[in-house]
Amino acid sequence: MGAFVLFSFPTPAYSDVVCVEHKTGTLYLETAAEIDTYTLTFDSLRSTALAPAESRDLIVRLRTTFD
């Protein structure tokens, strides 16, 4: 799975949308099954991501490794 943007709106007047950009254009996904798939992916990424301070520390350590 590549890069995507999940647009979630606070009002039921607008349904959630997933935007997937690819080599020849942009795809907008709007079905419940598609939204659920990308929501699960986003939640998984968010739960495994480092905290901002930890990310910064990792970048600093890696930078010194490759300098």
C-alpha cells in the first residue's frame, strides 16, 4: 500500500474520503469497505509510530551515524 490521505469530517453531512495519488492521477475512495481498510491501516501506523521526541532523537542518532 502506498501513500494516502484519509479525510474525516466531524459532521455526518460529509462522508469520509480516502485520496490515493498514483503515477497517472488521483483516486478517491468513498465506500464503507474502502474507508474501513484505510482507517485500519492508518490506526496501525499511528500505533507503531514513535513519539515526536523519540523521532527527533532517532533522526539525530542516524545523522551522526552517516556524517
